[in-house]
Amino acid sequence: MYLAVVLIGLNLRPFLTGVAPLASDIHAATGLSDQGMSLFASLSMAAMGLCAFLGPVIQRRIAEDRWIIIGALSALSLFSGWRMLTDSGSVLIASTTLCALCVALIQAVFPRRIKAHFLGRTPFAMGLFSACLMGGGAVGAQLSPLIAEASGNWRLGLGWMAPFAAMAAAVSVFHLPANGGGPGGTLGLRDLVSRPRAWLLMVGFGIVNGSYASIVAWLAPYYQRMGWGSTDSGGLLAVLAACQAIAALAIPMLASRGLDRRPWIVLSLGLQILGFCGLAFAPDLHPALWAIVIGIGMGGAFALFMIVALDHLENPVDAGALSAFMQGGGFLIAGLFPWIVAALGERAGDLSSGWLVHVGAIGLVAVMACRFRPEGYALALRGIRRQ
């Protein structure tokens, strides 16, 4: 199962992080504006959100959810390869959005699988999955410009991940265990819509991922406009994503010493605030430092929000439904941020004001996260059975 966790996680972000380092080439070939380029991240996040809501519905109709994961990986391979065959901006955006739909299906059903299989090891397993997800993002950011430069074809930089997604699908056939049974779920969308805690998790998760979406969309172009090349700016994004991966594994392990994750969430959010202030006010001072600080903060916050959602309910099916609800609305919220940064950048002539939007939004999440007291989980979801 660990092999499946690693390979699946590694394949869920390269399709997205490989776009920004090639922004100059894509812009030159397609003529897309800044707001058009922002659609790669914005529509991907929106697609992840809409599809996440469908996860629990699909699970109720397909008892063996491993085939959902295997099928989604296979489709991810197909749509990634499609990007090598076109130079149309609209087709590139559409194929990237379809990749995001595949990823969303996996993200919606996999947390339930992890909680059901690993039980007491859920924080470590979820941290490992998050770390591999972020690590895959680092690989995508670094390899895409290198492959494009080596081949002289930027389309190959967008589609190289297709065979690796196919390999993950093949490995999952043999290493992803069948459902082991267990108690069914009682939690439906109506139950969650009426619970303020579910909305609190959604908004917090959305803002955290909105920061990631903006960084993926605009960090590399931000520095390219200061004279950096695609390989160097992609390397900076890769450093950030690598730090995300390390933090997504390490911080949940540190936080697992107790049930209260709030100090670690606030620490992770504080690091993001520091890094975004650095990007806004002193981008040339220590670019790698800002990338490292933001990466650690993003990796920790993402993994901890996933874990906190699962902490609320012991039944894996119900916990998975809560996680899917959080991801569904959260990714829809996240999809707004790259567009907001682009719109502010076009108006002001600089992306700095967009980074400051994230400073304020993340500060709001830090205040909201103070309500995640483990003793209050049952009360927050009263009327929903924990077992």
C-alpha cells in the first residue's frame, strides 16, 4: 500500500506545476494574456472542487473504489499526452482542466482509503501522501523547462508526465488493496451543509490552497519579468515544492505527538505570511529564502488541514465525506486567487499587490484555525455518529 501511496501522490501535481516555468513559451505560441494564463491554475482548482463533491456519490455507486483511482490515473495519462499535440491556448487550458478532474477524483476518494487502511498510522500515511504530492510538484516544476530546453519543444515539457501516470495506474492494479469492508457511512451532503464546522474547514482549506495556486501560476513569471530564465525560475518553484514535500511529511509527524494540531497550523500559516511579505517587499533580497519559507508553510498547512478533517470523525467513510466536502468548496475558493493576482497585476503593473492579498487571507485562516479544539470535534459535528 505504501508504494501505491507514493506513486499516486507523485503523479498529482506535475501537470500543473510544469505550466508556469514555460509561461513565456506558451504566451509566445498562443497569445494568451495574463488573465488567460491564470486560467490554467484557476480552472484546474475549480475542476478539482466540483469533482471532489462527486467523490462520495461515486463511491456509493462503485463499491470497489480502487477502480476509480486506477481509471482516473489512466485518464490523467491520456490528457497529459494530449497537451503535446496542440499549440492552441484554449485546447491547452481544456486538457489541463481535464487533468485536474482526474486528480480531483483521486483526492476525493483516497483519504478515506488511507484512514481505513492505516488506522492509527493515518497522520504519517496522510503526511507521506501529501509529501509525495508536493514532491511531484517539485519534479514537474524542475523537469518541464529542462525537457523543453533539451528537446527544443515546449510541448514535450507539458506532456512528459503521461507515461508516469500510466505506470502508476498499472502499479495500483497490483499494490492498491481491495476494500476491506467495515462500517458504512451515514454522512450525506445535507448533513454537512448544515454544519458550520464543515464550512470553516472548507474556507480555511480554500485559502491555503489559493496561496498554492497563485504561487504555481505566478512565482516563475514574477521572476521571469525580472530577467530570470525559464530554467532558473522553474528551479525556484521546484525548491519551494521540495520544501513543501519535506514539511508535508515532517510537520504532521511532529504534530502527531498530540491531538491538538493548532500550534502547528498557526506556525505553518505564519511562515507563509513571512514569505509572501518577502515576495512583495524584497523579492530580490533572498528569493530562495522566500521560496523555502513559503514552501514549508504551505506543505505543513495543507497536510494538517487534511488530517484535521479526518480527525473529526472516526468512521472512515464519513471522514472521507467530510474531507471531500472540504476539498470541493476549498478548491473552488482556491481557483479565484490566481485570477485575482492576475487582475491586480494588470491594473497595478506588478504582482506585489497580489502577494499582499494572500498575507491578509492567511492571517484570517490563522484566526479561524484557533477553533479546531479536539475536545470540540464532537460538538462541532453533533448529530453525526463518530463511530
